[in-house]
Amino acid sequence: MPYKDREKKNAWMRKKYAEDDAYRLKQDEKVRARVYARKIRVLTYYGKHKTLQCCWMGCDVVDPDMLSLDHINNDGAADRLRGVTGTSLYLRVERDGYPPDLQTLCHNHQWKKEFMRRAALRQV
């Protein structure tokens, strides 16, 4: 039904876009909740004693925002070259049935492991 009055048409369009934005925001929240729940499941699976915790000996970090997946054999570059990072990494891990070459580390111990790897390369 075409509007002859421009003000009525504009009011209708504002209402429609507001409803669409509210729907989109609600869907975004659902997606974020699913992604966060998957991250928690994966990090818990690979955590110390299957808990949400860093695997480094003596580390007590349990904050999900500070934890991430680590490739035990330092072969994460292959995943990054294929574009498997962040959310897609957690999805791939679940889809592949939790491969054994990963562990949960806090960001500090991720860097410590990398510094130790680089130091070992300098010694050679």
C-alpha cells in the first residue's frame, strides 16, 4: 500500500527498521552465547583434569577470557595459514572429536612457551 503522506511513510519505515534492528540484536546475542558456550566446552575439555584451568604446572588461572588453546607440538601455524583461528578453531576441534594435540593455557604461559621455544632455537 503506497503512502501518499511522506510523514506517515517515514514513520512506518522508522518503526520497521527499529523492529529489524531489535531482531538482529537478539539473534546476535544468541550467536554470541553459543560461541561462548562452545569456547567454555573446548577449554574445559583440554584444561587441567578436564576443568576450566591452565595446564601449566602451578598455574591457577581459571578466567575464560585469559585462557586459550595451545598446539602442544607448536604446529599452530598450519591452522593459521588455513584460516582456522578463534571461533573457527573451537568449531573444528569439536567437529573433529577433540584431537589430542591441544591443551588449554593462559596467555602468559602461551608467551612463556613461545619464549622458551625461541631461546632453544638460538642455542642450536
